Amino acid sequence: MEQFFPFILLAIALVVLIVLPARQRKAMQAKAQTLQESLTVGTPIMMTSGMYGTVAGLGEGTVDVEITPGVVVTFVRAAVLEVRTPAASGDVNGTAGEATPYADGDGDPTDRTR
């Protein structure tokens, strides 16, 4: 049995270094695909670059994002990192009733007042 020990270690290393990361990568790709398919016009999103915006239009492999009123830019769908959920009225980052450092109180860092 001792003679097979190096082969057993090699098999375990193969599983840890190749198979497990491949499964994680596949799960992440499935999650990204689901997110991209769920996009609809009007959905608030954040891009991989950190840019916030609202979906203004959808193409075959692209998404038009309105980053400020009247300014629409086009990205590939894969650049969408997450769908943002608007904060409850008056509750930004768990600070209900407190003043926010943002002009319109939505927590968007593009409109800082301080």
C-alpha cells in the first residue's frame, strides 16, 4: 500500500488544483449568465469598472447604460457586475433618518456634496 502513496497524493493534488477551481469557475459563469439574462430596461446596475447607471436599452450582446440624464453609453453585457437595489426611503446603508453625504440621498458616489 505504501508504494501507491505518491500516486494517491498526486491524484489529490490534481483534484484540488484543477477540478475544484473549474467547478467554481463554471458556477460563476452560470451566475453571470443569469444576471445578464435578467436585465431589463430601467434596472439600476453597476459595471465592472465601478460605474453606476440604469439600463436604457438591450442589444444582442450589448447593454446601453444611462449614466446621467441624457448620457447613454454602450457596454458589452459581460461588463455588468451586479444589479443594484435601491435603498429604502431614508435608509441609506442602515442610517435611517440620518443625513447622507450625497445630494439626492441615493448613496451614489457620483453626486457627493462633501
